[in-house]
Amino acid sequence: MTEGGVIDAATAMTEQSTVTQATATKIAALPDAQVVTAVRHYTDRLFSFRVTRPRSLRFRSGEFVMIGLMGDNGKPLLRAYSIASPSWDEELEFYSIKVPDGPLTSRLQHIQPGDAIILRPKPVGTLVHDALLPGKRVYFFATGTGFAPFASLLRDPDTYERFEEVIVTHTCREVAELTYGRELVAGLAEDPLIGEMVAGKLRYYPTTTRETSPRMGRITTLIENATLFADLGVPPLDPATDRAMVCGSLGFNRDIKLLLEAAGLREGANSEPGEFVIEKAFVG
Ligand SMILES: Cc1cc2nc3c(=O)[nH]c(=O)nc-3n(C[C@H](O)[C@H](O)[C@H](O)COP(=O)(O)OP(=O)(O)OC[C@H]3O[C@@H](n4cnc5c(N)ncnc54)[C@H](O)[C@@H]3O)c2cc1C
Ligand SMILES: NC(=O)c1ccc[n+]([C@@H]2O[C@H](COP(=O)([O-])OP(=O)(O)OC[C@H]3O[C@@H](n4cnc5c(N)ncnc54)[C@H](OP(=O)(O)O)[C@@H]3O)[C@@H](O)[C@H]2O)c1
């Protein structure tokens, strides 16, 4: 477990062992039930949680699954969620928004260790290494909870085996919204599995847009005016060397796609790898 992980294994065991008979009965009644092992709240709009991993679940770092709770009508209420933990982890981690009147997250934000959630074990998605052509440098461009798939990829040794340089940008409105990503990245250097691989390869570039912080501005603006490249001391985007994965709102994805295409990068997919791939962090 990295320092940036949500809890340590001992805590998870303790918390898991507090499952009551009533909870166990509730869990058994749920289809595809998994047990919550840890929850951490970052702001009034953001939290992360870990759940048990079905033995049979195989996924590629960066993919998403459908998770949820039982609705009042007795039917599962499911939403797409990126798996934020890497494919080797024994548990599954998720990084979530809390939408005050959101059908799922108005309830999901109250989960506690020992509770059950529904998890459909059918991972899919395009933010996977298989959808990118080989390259020298990979950019992970995230806004808001769009950091989640990169929390998985950043903890995957494959990322550092495939690329000489890994640059992760995360843009949020406020400083506190960067906490999950910042702690995760800080913990990577201490990680016994990939600490050495990360050294000298990983660059973290957080920015805020509405609260003052050391680096401010939309990442699209910082690409357009070349501040990003000047700050990092790297050349401008080049399809010969650079690859990108993008995860944010529809507007963000649209705007950054235009910039990547203007630089000559082509969008890829599982069926036809390319120079960049995009996934929605949410709809609406
Ligand atoms: C491929 C994919 C992967 C996703 N992965 C994640 C993830 O890892 N973490 C996560 O929190 N959400 C993720 N989402 C969004 C998620 O599916 C739900 O929309 C979210 O959990 C809110 O559910 P809800 O039922 O409470 O509200 P919904 O009815 O689903 O959404 C209500 C409104 O809240 C806003 N909203 C929803 N999700 C977000 C968000 N993540 N960030 C900011 N505003 C939002 C939108 O304006 C939306 O119209 C993903 C969506 C897609 C399509
Ligand atoms: N974050 C909050 O504090 C907050 C509070 C209450 C409600 N909400 C609601 O929650 C929803 C999602 O908010 P969010 O903050 O999680 O996600 P978001 O609106 O997608 O913003 C996340 C970050 O991405 C930037 N961004 C947005 N569109 C972009 C684009 N086209 N190109 C480049 N950068 C872009 C934003 O910059 P800008 O700031 O310049 O837009 C912000 O820094 C919104 O409907 C919002 O009204 C958010």
C-alpha cells in the first residue's frame, strides 16, 4: 500500500471484521455485493473508498465498472466509476464526487466500512495502455474526479516500463480538491513496488482555477500559451514522441482534443491504438 493509499491493511482488516450479522444478511441479499473496507472524505464534494475485490475480477488499469446501491424500488441504482486502484491491488479503490441531490451519490457518500455496495464485474474503457501506440512521454490530463483512472495507471509498473517520462496534470477549482491526487503522487516515491521506477520519471503538475495556488489556470490555456512546456522544460506536443490520456468533463475533453489534434496527435481506441485516448469523467 502506498502512503497515498486510503488506509493501511491492518486498518482494513479491523474495519472489515466489524461487519455485523445484520449487515452480513443485507450483503448476502445484494447481487454482486462487495464490502466497504475504508472511506475517506476530502471535501464536502469529494471522498474515496475501498471495497473487497471479487476473486474473479480481472481488469486493466484505467478501466471503469458499474457500481451502486439498491434503489428504493428494489432495483440496483448503478453508475459508471473508474477503478482508482491498480490492477495488482487486492482491493478496489474508487474516488467519488458527492452530488447533493444525485440519485446515487446523495446516498453513497454515507457508506461506512462494513456496508455493502453493488459492483458489476465487467470492466471496460479506453484509458488503457493497449489503446496507445508506443512513445517516449505520456501525459495524463485530468480535471476533478477525472483523476481516478490515473490513480490506477500511476500505480501500475507497466506505465513506467512503457514510457521514459510520465506527466500528470490535475486541474480543480479549489486547492482542497487536489488533495487525493497530491497525496497519491507523494506516496509513490515511498512505494516498495514502484518507488524506484517512478524516480526521475514522474512529473506532477497541479493547477487551480478559482482559488489561489502556486500554479493557476486551465490546463488548456497553459498548453495554448506553452506555459506547461516551459514550466516542465519539455518540448511542445509532438506525435513522434508524445502520447496522452484525457479524463474530464465533456467540455474539457472537447477542448483538449482540439489542442491534441492541432499538434498532430490522433485519437486511438482499443481496436485501433493511437496517440491519445479520452474518457468522460461524468456526463452533464
Ligand atoms: C465512464 C465514466 C466514468 C466515471 N467515473 C467516475 C468516477 O470515478 N468518480 C465519480 O465520482 N464519478 C464518475 N463518473 C460519474 C458517475 O457515473 C455518476 O454520474 C456520479 O457518481 C454521480 O451520480 P449521481 O447518481 O449521484 O448523479 P447523476 O445523476 O449521475 O449526476 C448528476 C449531475 O452531477 C454532476 N456530476 C456527476 N458526476 C460528477 C463528477 N464525477 N464530477 C463532477 N460532477 C459530476 C453532473 O452535472 C451530472 O449531470 C463516471 C462517469 C462515466 C461516464
Ligand atoms: N468544484 C466546486 O467547488 C463545485 C461546487 C458546487 C457545485 N459544483 C458543480 O459540480 C459540477 C462539476 O464541478 P467540478 O468542479 O467537479 O468539475 P468541472 O466544472 O469540470 O471543473 C473542474 C476543473 O476543470 C476546469 N475546466 C472546466 N471546463 C474546462 C474546459 N472546457 N477546458 C479546460 N478546463 C476546464 C475548471 O476550470 P474553471 O473553474 O475555469 O471552470 C476546473 O478547474 C459543476 O456542474 C459545478 O457547477 C462544483
